[in-house]
Amino acid sequence: MQSYSQIREFIEENDVEFIRLAYFDVFGTQKNIAIMSGELERAMKYGISIDGAAIAGFDADIRSDLFLRPDPSTISIVPWRPADGRVCRMFCDIVYPDGTPFERDTRYMLKIAMEEARSRGVEVKFGPEVEFYVFRQDERGRKTDEPIDHAGYMDVDPLDSGENLRRDICYALVEMGITPESSHHEQGPGQMEIDFRYGDPLTAADNTSTFKWAVRSICAADGYAADFSPKPIADKPGSGMHLNISVHRIEGEDRKEDLDAFMAGVLKYISEITLFLNPSEQSYWRFGRMEAPRYISWSVQNRSQLIRVPADPSGRRRIELRSPDPLANPYLAFALLIYAGLEGMSQNMTPPQSIEANLYKEDPALMRGLEQLPASRQEATQCAMESELVRRHVPKSCLEAYVYEGKK
């Protein structure tokens, strides 16, 4: 759907009364303003005003009037809201009063990165795998420290108490236009994973944001609390947002060399962009333990590495980046990974020798020469502040928000 008439027909057919116009601060936290359906034509034509000075990282103190322009292609029913007088959601572009795109809108920043890739004749696709924990709530609706169960990897009921919850989440995602591929219990107590199909970067980021919102809402409705933090239980596995990435030629056959060079670029710049892939202090407690990487290395199939090349009987080739966690803003994270990979392609980089060893169990002498990911948020911040790549592609106010405000 692209036109107001199409949206109007959708609204009438689905008895929609309220429309949530959604956007994001620089940390990827979803914000929204609700309008009645009768206001949508005005919103699409002129936009809806917001106070940019109140949004983290927008740095709009002087020119604080910003406007939300709904993206009609993103309209979706919110299935956990009442069936009478239904609610739908539309993601929005953020613009200045004259219609110029707001440069600190991370969704816009991702669009620019996608255009840069297309200008070089390639398209990058992302398939996120987002892990999360589910905890019980107390009688006042507050999260407790008690997970929903004490099951392990891919256990079934009655050990796994989250099967029905994951089913409800999958049904909701389907209603919102997202196709889940699989769902299962992860290694930690109360830890879950639901995977959905890969897509272009903007669709993948939109789907990731929708997924986290749906999980939190459905868990809360059932009396549970979803937790996307990277290390909610100190001695249990952390939660990652593993990213499957592939590179495709817009014209002609895909080439192995393209993906290799893209991977080499990611490996070269990963420390400089880690602050945006792992934005909280807790993010760094996860590294180097329980299948979370510490070293900047790669291998085929090996889950102890930063990047692995998964086995695929179909012959399709992709890389899986294992360091990002669910607190990352997917729009900003995907944009920076695209730029890092394109640098690798433009410079014809080749990846270093693969490390065919389990880095959790290998002799420490082997790892002494390997570069490590930043060991703390402070170290990651320093790497970002010194990075030419970050300075080129991240507005100053966005970087300052990450440096001085941090992920709340």
C-alpha cells in the first residue's frame, strides 16, 4: 500500500479507529503518538508535529519542531489490542517542517546506507536471530528474578513452559506480516529464540523492532516480563542478536569474493562500531563466555568465533556475525555494518586466515596474537570516538548521545 486511498480502504475493512505513528530515538527505543483514523489524511499530507528536543540524541533544542510522515508500506494491525475499534501501527519518516529528511533519524540513516550499497551494484540482506529471557512478574506486575522455567536447549514441555507463549508471539507476528521460520527454547532458564526470514536491511530492521515490541506486549499480557538485556543472569548464557548477512549482485551472478571482502571489512572495523552493536555496560559481560565471542576471528561453522560461515546444503553462502546483542538499535547497527563491509569491498580486502579451533578450550598461547573485541563499554567508546568511519556516517549528536547518555 502506497496511497491514502489504499490505506483508507484498509482502515475501513479492518474497523481501525486508532493509528500509532511509531519512530525511534538514536538508541532504537520505539516512540509513538496515537491519532484517530480520521486524522490520517492530514498526517500523510503534512505530518504530525513532535518535540525533537525531548528525544535522546536528536539535538533539536533550537529547531525543535519535527514532523512524522507515515510510511504507508509499513501499516500493520496490532493484534493484541481490542478487536472492536482496532489499532494499527505505521512506522514514520522524521522530517523538518520544510519536508527535508531529519539526518539523525536512524531509519533514514539506514536508507542512505542501502542507497550507497546499490550505487556500488550490490544489495545486502540481513537475517537477525534475537534471543531473550522471560521472567515471572510479582502481584504488582513488576519483573522478578524467577525465570518462567528451568529448561535447556530445545527442551519440550513440561520442562519448557514457554511453548504456548512462543506460539502466541508467532501468531501475532504472522498477523503483522512477519513470517517466523522457527522458535525454540534456548540454553538459559527461561531463554527463548524466535527466528524470522531474512530480508533487505530496512525490512529486517523494521521486523526486529516489531518483534521486540510484540514479545514485550504479549509477555506482559500473560503476566510475564520479557528481558532483552545481554546478560540478565550472571552465571547463565547471555542473549545475542546474531546477524546472518549475505551480499548479492544487483546485476549478474553473486560472487564469493564479494562476501569475503565484505567480511574482511567487518572484521577490520568491528572494534570501531562495537559501541553501537553492544550499547550497554552489561553487553561486555557476555563476551568470551557461553558461545559469545571475544576474539576478532572467523571460521566455517565454528560458534566460538566472531564470524562463522554456516553450513548450507542449498549452496547459498552467508556469514553470521555473533557479537551484537538485542539492545542494539538495528537501524544504526545495520547501517554501520553495511558501510564497514563496503569499505572491505572497495579496498579489495581479504579476510585473515580462518581459525579452526574452539577458542573457549584452546591453549591460550594460540590466542595471544589475536585481536580482541573491546572489553568494556569505555574501551568501545574510545574506539568509536577515534574512528574515521564512525565520524563519516554517525552524526555528532548521535555519537555524543552514546558516549555521554548511554543506553538506558
